[in-house]
Amino acid sequence: MKRCLILTALAGLLVAGASAPGVAALFQVEAGGVSIFTTQPVTMDGTVLVPLRQTLTQLGVTDLTFDPATSEVRFTARGQSVVMEVAASSAMVGGETVALAQPVQRFAGQIWVPAAFISQIFPDFNITQVRGFRFAPEVTPEITSPIPQTTGPSSVSFNGRTVTYSSPTWYMGNVLMVPVNETLEALGIAAPQFNPGDLQLSFIHEGSIVRMNAQSGFLHIGDQAFPMARPAVERDGILYAPASSMSHLIPGLTFSVPQG
């Protein structure tokens, strides 16, 4: 009998200025009765990546090897030899070339590959993204009145560096919300463009996996969760977060609104 594993991340939903715990279901994984992950998958440019060794171990693979000198990975899947290299956009499976939706990645001490590739070589493997958020059953949030929202400035200064936005900023109450991708780029932090269908922006910063979920009041960096002044919000396909939340990525970072 198959078991289904729902991978979840804690999301703090701020309602009318108060914090209410919630659960965001991100991925549903099935593999012939085997619970797959101890590490949450990540999304890169719309492609879900899974940790290779953890996944293969749960699927019964015992001969995976990695050569740091050549960045080559080898293992056997259902009788077929599989060879791939870090940063390569294809893999050799049984002597045939198989294209990958995203190149093989190495970060956070692990090798990551597209989940779709695992499904190709192990048909029982399936991963589905669950869209939408739900409150924990025991929580009944009380919404008293909407949080006021007003137009924000067209530019913001971070440690003296002025960022001029092409997308609008706005205030949620007294908290300035800024476009995440534009802000990260201006601060020199590489990240893929947010895909509204993913509900999550994932990227690597200084060796740690960073995750920001739409409607979540926490910024996840590695295995730590940092509270934000307001939840991240998707508007017109753009992910917004409090300007103050960037200080979790760059310690000591402050922001101000230029006068005039």
C-alpha cells in the first residue's frame, strides 16, 4: 500500500497585526510506500530539485559515488548505469543522453537534480506541488479589520545605496513592502525570478538555502526561520516582503526612505 508524504514548512500568518501559526503544504511525494525526504526540495527557475543521495537511498540505490576531482556522479538505477556531472545539463542513462530541465547542482553539501529526472528512471517516484495555504485545524484566526495599505516610495536607500524600483512599493500598516527580486539584485544577491505558480522563491546565499514563501511570515535561511514584520505577499506576479527582512540576509543592513 502506498504511503503519501506531505512536506510542509511552518508559515506564520500575520492577521490584523497578530501572529497566527499556519501550515503551507508545498510538496506531496509518493514512491511505492517509501517516505522520501529529510531535506525539503527547492525550486530553481520553476524546476523542482531534490537531494540526489537522500532520494536514491530511499529508492534502494546503494552504489552512488561522487568524484570531487571530476565532479562526476555515478550510480545504477534499475539495472542501468547513470553518469552525470555537476553543472551538466544532461546525464548518461544506459549509454543514452537524457536532457535535464536544470543542470545538476551542488550546494549545501549535497548534489541536487530535477525531480522529473528521478521520475524518468524510477517510474514509481512522483512529486506534486500542492498550491495554496491552509490554517492549522486548531487555529481560528480572528480578523477584526483590514491592515491599511498605502503607496510607498519609488526608491529606498539600503546602507546609503539608493535602489530605484520599476515596480511599486507599498506600506502594509507601517511596514514598507518592497519587490523581492529587484531588491536582491540591487544588493548583489543572485536569485531566480519568482514564479507565482511556485508560491516559493528559493536560492542559495553564502552556502545556505534561502526560502521565502508567499503568505509566510518567516524567512528561512538554512535550518533557521527568521520572523518578518509582515508576511511575504504576491501581487501581480511579483513577490513582496518587508524591506527590513533583508537584514536577515545581510547582517547590519538598514534602510531608509530618501527625503524629497
